[in-house]
Amino acid sequence: PCFETNTGSLSVHFEGGWPGYQYTWANGGNGLEWNNIGETHTSITVVDSLGCEVTKNIDVEQLLCCKAALPNAFSPNGDNRNDVLRVMPISAVESVKFLIFDRWGKEVFSTRQLSESWDGTYHGVPCDMGVYFYYLEYGCSFQKQKVILQGDVTLIR
């Protein structure tokens, strides 16, 4: 996953030469795969059965990640701690569609602004404690596909 280290892998395929190949990575590995890697610069050397040798340099880059998070509970009780429910962008989130529904499917909050948050009210009236459901759709400029998250959040008073 994005933003985590050493979650990538490399797999190589070579053609030509004489069978009976030996593979050696710059890190000392000796197979066609190298797992649990992060951003790095490495190389692999292949030697065939007649001693012909080829070395290939490989750069592994960390891709940009479009990611946002949402708490699973909040407590709009006026203590200035977790009083609102808001989308927390982890990367460069640019567009958002955030909806909250009560247990009967009635929409109690919606926004398309990342800066807006739900204060646990519906038309100014405090909502009951309990489980609410959310639909979150967001996007980043460097990724064509939107990300969709759905789940529940607990309102605690």
C-alpha cells in the first residue's frame, strides 16, 4: 500500500542466451523475484551457461497515493475534542463527496467541500447517539479513478 515501506516487489523475465542461467541481484539475492522492497536503485546480473553476462539497472519509485481517512467515532459534546466528523486527507485530495445517513437511510449531512465537517446535527437539532453510515468519494489530480469508501461511524454524546 501507499506510504508504507518495503511493500513492493520486482519480477524479471529474460530471453535469449543459453539455458542454465544464474541471476544475481545487487543485494546478493539470486532469483527472478525480489520481494519486500521500497524505493530503491538496484541491478540484476544474468550469466548464461556459456558465460555471457548482462547487467540491467532498475529504479523502483514510490507511486503517488490518493488517500483519505475518516474516524470511526466522534463525540459532539462541546469539549473541543472530536466534536466534528471530517474527512482527513492523507495525500493531495482535491475533490470530495461526503454523505452521512441515519439508520433508516435518511441523509443527515452532505458536502462537497473538504473543509466542511459534520457537527452531529440535522437542521440544527442534535442527532441521537448511535451508528450512522457514510459514503465518501474523493479524488486526486494525479489519479483518474475516484476512490469510494463506505462504512459506519458512531456518534457518542
